[in-house]
Amino acid sequence: MRLVPWTPDDLTRRLDDVVTVYGQAMGYRSDLLEARRGYIATHVRRPGFRAVATLATDGRLAGFGYGYLSAPGQWWHDQVHGALGDEARKSWLTDCFEVVELHVRPPAQGHGLGARQLGALLSMTEAGTTLLSTPEADEQRSRAWRLYRRFGFVDVLRDFRFPGDERDFAVLGRELPLTRPES
């Protein structure tokens, strides 16, 4: 497996693979994936866009992650902004890199790919903080939650509902830069 940085054009060229990995990792229905395809295609043009991919030796996409600078007018940013108090907004959203997607194909999970992708992605930004959202889950059983906690992410919002999704989410954050190599 090889971890590589991706440009916006790299991600766009592999959009079918990206959507497939996303769907497998999240367990989403195909109709939701088609809607997601359009969002991803617009995300690559946002300021501060950074992406990484994990490629198998045959070139198959095993995982990917991307993010960009969070800003007013972006749907996710505005939802989180509205739920935070003034002090939290100032602390977390003033100079924030939003980790938008971080996924690994289920058969490749549990081998450190997500950690390598997250570490590489966070090292590519000069923002002062980073935020992400993840579905609420048992922190001891969820690989994603264990990964985020290992990287030092703390609770910013818990049991938050984004419009159009019946699940509860947590918004997690940490200051940047990474202070030590993550394992």
C-alpha cells in the first residue's frame, strides 16, 4: 500500500472509485451516493483543499481523505457555527481545517491506513485547528472513534443532528499542528 497526496484533479479523475469506497465504508444506499458525488466534485475547488489516497500495488483505491478550510457560507460550517457559543466559535472556527471525508475500504480497515491518511492530511494544512463530524458510537468499539481519540481530538459538540439525517453526530476538534507523529 502506498499513501500519496492528491490534487483536486487526481480526486476528480478517480471520483467513481472515491464514491465506491465512501459507500462501502459508510454503508450508504446507491441513491445517497449519487447525491454525494456532486458534493465531492464541488469540494475540490474550495480554498485550502488537501487530499490523500492509499493505493494498493495494483492501483486500486484502498482509502482516501480530504478536507479544506472551513468558512462561512459552507453548509457544514454554518450548521456547526449555529450550534456553538461565541467563545467556541472563535476558538474552533476562526482558522479551521475541516476534515470532510476519511474512509478506508472495509477489508483494508484495521491496518493503520486511516491513521496514516489522517496524519498526512493534517500535516498538509497550516490551519490552527481542525474539526470533523462522526456518527455517535461506542468509543471503545468504533475504529473511527478510537482513531480520533488517539490523535487527540476532543468533544466540541455531542449528540448533534444535521438537517436531513436522523443520526446523532459528534463534532470533534483538535489544535494544529500535530505535535508528535501519531501511531
